[in-house]
Amino acid sequence: MGVRYDEVIGLLREAYDGGAERRDAATKSAWKLAEREAFLDRLKGHGCRRLLEVGAGTGQDSAYFQENGLDVVAVDLSPAMVALCREKGVEAHAMDFLSLDFEPGSFDAVYALNCLLHVPDGDLPAVLGAIHTVMRPGGLFFLGVYGGGGLTGESTFEQDDHYPPRFFSFRDDERLQEYAREFFEIVDFHVVGTHGWRFQSLTLRRAASSPDLDQRAGGGGP
């Protein structure tokens, strides 16, 4: 039996609470800005208005989407991160991936940048199902994580610059897309960077509902 999300969430919350101010002061890389802008363009093209950012961190991306006309809600497991989101004028709530307390179909889009890499394989289907549930049919989901190439496997990164060290789950390209296809249609997949530093970018669409999938997506955690 592998690591489960409920075993690592407390340590992740502590690590991100402690690193919130430092992360808020950091400058975003140009490639992250480009990924964000490309997703905004897609949202505008599909008439998406209401967006949920999961693992929102300090709210920099949520604020960007809000400033560009979207109705944004941010969630993060770290209360310190949530406070910084609110300072930026973003509606924000302390929630983890398996406790998204929103009505089904509440959002036109979901944005998740470098946060689902903290979810162990054993819980990733339940997390994707929870996200699927809060999206409307036809909605768009940006899922971006590091992984693939030589970057695979699950472990705590002992040389982490956060304390306590965070847990990561890295998946190869095929495995990540297999997980995504359980709940979504793949609109776009591409890679930024190389084997030593590699980012997997997925834009997904929630298809029209089916009874079997909706039942599975609403099944909750382990």
C-alpha cells in the first residue's frame, strides 16, 4: 500500500504556511506567465466566466484571472496562503482537494498549477473526480505539474527548501494522461523544459455527463 493523501496533508499545510510570505515575494518565470495567458485565451474563446483555482497558493494567478474579467474563487490547504489570497481581493477558502465544498457544476473552469504533484497515485483519481464534479459539462481544466522524462516516482524530497520537506508524486507523460482520461477529454498536452527540469501542461475538458462517471466522480475520498 502506497502513501495516501491524508498521511501527507498535515506536513504540506505546515510547509506552505511557513513559506507563504517568501513565495508571495517570488517572481514568476516567463514560461509560467505564458502558460497562464494561453489558458486565459482559451477560457475567453469558450465563454468561461467562473473559475476555481485549486492549490491557489498566495493568489497571484487567481488575481490575474480576476483582473481579466473572470469570477474567481481560490482554495488552498494553507490558511496562511488563503489569507494572502484575500489580501489581493480574491474570494478564498481553506480547503483540500478532497473537500471541495461547492455545488456540482458550479464552475466553468478549474486551474491547478503545480499542486496535484502533492497527491499520491492512490488518491489522484478521487481528486480528479472531485474536480470533475464541481465543473459544468464542457468546462475547461488546466492541470500543470512537473514530471516525466527522468522525473518519476513518489517520495518526500529531503533537500526541499520548505520545512518540513514536502511529498511529491511525479508521473511519466503516458501515466498522467491515463489518469486524466478517466474523467476528462484531453484538449492539449505539451511539455516545457527538458529531462532535468520538465513541466507537463494539460488542458482538459469535462465531457457531457454520464451516469457511471458521475457516480464515480462523486464517490469522495478513499
